[in-house]
Amino acid sequence: MTNNPFPLSKDELLAAYRTMRTIRDFEERLHVEFAKGDIPGFVHLYAGEEACAAGIMMHLTDIDRIASTHRGHGHCIAKGVDVHEMMAEIYGKSTGACRGKGGSMHIADLSKGMMGANGILGAGAPLICGAGLAAKFRGDGGVGITFFGDGASNQGTVLESMNLAAIWNLPVIFVVENNGYAESTSVEYATAVDSYVDRAAGFGLPGVTVDGTDFFAVHEAAGEVIRRAREGGGPALLECKTIRFFGHFEGDAQTYKAKGENDYNRENRDCLRIFANRVTSAGAVSEAEISLVDREVAALIDAAVESAKGAPLPSPRELLTDVYVAY
Amino acid sequence: MARKISYKQAINEALDLEMRRDPTVIVLGEDIVGGAGAPGELDAWGGVLGVTKGLHAKHGNRLMDTPLSESAYIGAAIGAAACGMRPVAELMFLDFMGVCFDQILNQAAKFKYMFGGKAKTPVVIRAMVGAGFRAAAQHSQMLTPLFTHVPGLKVVCPSNAYDAKGLLIQSIRDDDPVIFCEHKALYGSEADVPEESYAIPFGEANIVREGKDVTIVSYGLTVHRALDAAEKLAKTGVQAEVIDLRTLSPIDWDTVIESVENTGRLVVVDEANPRCSIAGDVAAHVAQNAFGALKAAPQMVTAPHTPVPFSPVLEDLYIPSADAIAAAVTKTTARALAA
Ligand SMILES: Cc1ncc(C[n+]2csc(CCOP(=O)(O)OP(=O)(O)O)c2C)c(N)n1
Ligand SMILES: [Mg+2]
């Protein structure tokens, strides 16, 4: 360990990289498959934001709950949702995480503490207060994390939830993934405060802003607020300043971005590259070990796409099932 | 002069014409211009599906992008309407009513009555409705019955480009709050639409096909399914009359009743879920008011009592099909044929 200046073991570093690489490859592959016309519906890709999901989720186990967003694939993967089931869901197949009934915007796996991607902006914040409340009553030390974008941060549900979590001292973390845009609208236009830390203060919550392209910064800041919440110290807000590499959804021409913005970000602000450079140049992980992960992940994604394409469609009777638990 | 334009263009044109005519008309919603505060182009989106594209160049800051705060901006549109403006607010997907319903249900809908007739709230809330986009349970619903249930709201759902233009113009001029439902699967559909301005009065259904054997009542996308069914039925010698309600509140009972009195049979087609639906409402009204004319029990063809599924194979079963409509018609004619 002499060459490892990081607060994580070599195995943990490789695990973090594997999570981020899995998310990246999953999303890059969807981008390609979507363009072929094989994937139905709306797909919102998380590429560029991997360090946020990975850095936060490394502190969680299955008893901890997360409430995700429309841009949820990265949260799912980092929380341990099966990649094959996710892919099959996105293809609308019966082997999918939601048996093909939810699609990209609604992937959930409650057994993993993943309470669902969500098509309604801000909807996760009240739900995660419920998760925090349940954890408190059960006394199991579980925490709840709700993710929302800079855009969704302006939903009443989010603001009400911050107050609720504060007065009830819930073990809940509000994570703003601030990628600068809500669809085509900039955060500068839509959000009145310059820093979400200021907003948190207005609700009596401690807040911290980190560079969301820096895995280690996210990991450290998340570790602190999560530990505090677990120990009964109450809710907090974590703002991750991040980047969305693709359009809002697949098919978005992105004319609202600056010329060359995507290229610049891919070149200079790619959280995966930044991570790989840091750990390899410190000598904590070798380049060979990184490329082994790359190859394994590439094979996993290939297999997931292959099996999703070959998987059976839902049978027509599935249309009518599972509206209620009991009829 | 009429020319062929799409449903989407027709809506754009109606907004443009009304903004020219009346300076109190303002348009607000999420990304309706697009690119606000961003480094790239302005009018980058013109709405999530480009319906308001180009209007910013003509009307400038009378189009306002909003934060993702539906309670606040839908409510602000309602408040501005109560103060003399004629705002047209875009709610993107009607499913998002969930986050702002109080402003619609307890505020806009109630002012006129609750304030003893002294208020008026000429707001239009435009939103996409309906399934078929593989957009799953939270972006595909036909929630029209939730709004028709509420006294004080008007509910409009055009099935074609001509109606979209005329009904939107009427909606903007109307002094009551209007929920203007745009079926997303119809945006590309074209019709002959006059260039000039015209308003289609509320509460006037359109008989889109005449027939003597059965009355099929519908609105929105399923009008087209009903027409397909009528086409098929014609080959078997059954002449279906197809009525497009166009506005659900107010609703043109007279046209429906008159038609059923001629045909003796009723099939109502509704993309909404069946319980407490437009279909149930029309069937009940006809049963109560034209019972003597009925030769068979009214039939309802609706979405099933389920959320909208994602998988295309399931979603295709969800929306009432021409076959299902034809089968329902056959149920109403079966007895007559047997007799
Ligand atoms: C209540 C609600 N309003 C509007 C939308 C439409 N919508 C989906 S994603 C989106 C932008 C979200 O921006 P942000 O919260 O910053 O997340 P990002 O897409 O950047 O990850 C909008 C307006 C929605 N899904 N739900
Ligand atoms: Mg954003």
C-alpha cells in the first residue's frame, strides 16, 4: 500500500472505477443502440456524471435507500441493480427489472434500496423523507439519498422536503446533481441563488459543494454527510457540480450549448479519465489493471445488450396484472 | 386561404395570431423558448417538441421560460389571468398536473363561483396527453376526466389541425380557465387549415362521418381509430356515424342524443381509464335521456383500468384499437341481426 495515497484500498479504487466504467459504457452503448432505432421511448443518459453516483453510493449498503431521477441509469448501476435486468427493461422485455412495464425512466429494485428512477421532477425528495422516517422508526441506521438536478431543485416538493427533513432530523441527504442545464435552460437563469449551500442554509441544513468530476471530492464529502446522518446528526445537502456529455435526451440537438462545449468537457473534464490518471500516476493501480476492468466491463455490456435483444417480450396478459396487490 | 399544415403548426399559428391581436396574451412554460441563460442559441427548443418554435423571434419577452416549478408558474398564470392578462401556460405533459393541481382545482376553477360571479380567470393551460410514445406511466396518461369532473374548468381536446387552431383561439378568448389537451401522437397529422384567424365555439361536436346504424362518440386520437373502425364496418354493411366531441366541458349533448335517436346504438371510445371516464359519462347521459331510442346496451371502449405500460407490445394493446371499436359495434348490432 505504500504507493496508495488515497483513502481507499486498491480493491476499493478498482471497484469505484468499475462502477464508473460500467455506467459510462452502458450509456455510450445506449447512445449507439438508440440511434439505430432499437430502443423505444425517452432515454436520458448519465455519461459525464459517473463520479457523483459512484462516490456517493460507495458509502451505502442495501439497507440504505435512494430515490433517483429521469436520468437514473447511473444511480441504478452504482446501487447494485443488475445490468442485464436494466438493459432488458430499457428494451421493454419481460426479463427487465420492471418486467418491461416501466422502461428507462422507471427502473427500480427495492431489494437493493433503489426506490426508482422517476419521471416526475422532484418526486423523490418527499419519498426519501419517508425512507428516512422508516429508517428512524426501525432504528436500523439506514439513510436515504435523493438525487435531483439543478432544474428539479426548484420544485416545491424539494423545498418542502428539505424543511421536513430538517424539523424531523431525518437521516436524509439531498444531492443536487448540478450539470448546468435543465433540458435547454441554464441553471443561472432558473435558480436564483449562486450556491445551493446558501439555499440549504435557508432550510437549516448544512450544505457542501464539490467538483462532481472529482470522484475523491464527492466520495469524501458524501462520506461525511452520510456518516453524520447515520449517527443521528440529521439531513444535509450535497451539491455536485457535474457535466452531461450528451443531450438532455437522445435526439436533442443541443444548440443551447456553446460550440465545442462537449468536446472540451470530454477532453478536459471527464471524471473517468481524471480518476484513472490520478490512481495510475500515483502508482496505486496499474494501467494494466485499469484496462482489465475496461475489457471486463465491455464484455458485460455486450452480453447485456445481446441478452436484452434476445429476451422475450412481455405476454399480453401482463397488461392487466400488478395494478393491485389484491383484487 | 387554406393550406395543409400540421396540428403542431396550427397550435403555433393560433398562439402567434392571438399574441398579435391581443397584447394581454403572454405565453409561459418550461423551455418554450429554450436556451435561457445558456451559452448557445436562444429559441433552442421552442418547447419540448418544438410547438412554440419561432414565436420568440416575433413576440420577444412575451414568451417566458420558467423554472421547473409548476405550482409557481401555473399558479402565476392563473393569478395574472385574474388580474387582466390572458396567459397561455404550457404544462408540457398533463401528467405533471400532479405537482400543481391545487392552483387549478381549488383556485382557477373556483374564483368565478366562489367570489359571487365577480372574478374571471381567462387562463389557458396547454398540455400533451395520451399514449403511444413509449413514454410509460408518468408521461402518457389521458387525464381528461379528472378535469371534466371539476365545475369551472373547460376541457378541450382537438383531434385534427383545423380544430386545434380554431379551438385554441377560442380558448384564449374564452373568459374561463381552459385545459387544452394536445394529443402528442397527432402533432404531425396534417389538415387543411385557413391562414386567417377563426374561432371554433365550445360545445359544438363535429359529425366527422355520417351513418344510420350506430353512433360512435369519441375525442382526440381515438376519433381516428373510430373512423378506421367505421371504414371496416362499412364493408360489412354497417354504417357508423362518428362524432368528435372536440370539447368535453362544455359537452354537446344535443348532437349525441340526436344521433343516437337516429341510429339506436351507441359506442363511446375513450383513451382514458374506464372508471368515471368520458365514456362512462356519455353512456350514462344517453341511457338516462334517450333510453327509448336504444336498441342495444351502450358499449364503452376504453383503455384498461391500468397505468400505461412501457413495453411497446403492451402499450399497443392499451389504446383502444379500430378492431376493438368494431367489435363493440358488432355487440350492439348482434341482436338486431339475430332478430
Ligand atoms: C414535474 C415535471 N416537470 C417537468 C418535467 C419535464 N422534464 C424532464 S427532465 C427535465 C429537466 C430536468 O433538469 P434537471 O433537474 O437539471 O436534471 P437533468 O436533466 O439535468 O439531469 C424536465 C423539464 C418532468 N419530467 N416533471
Ligand atoms: Mg440539470
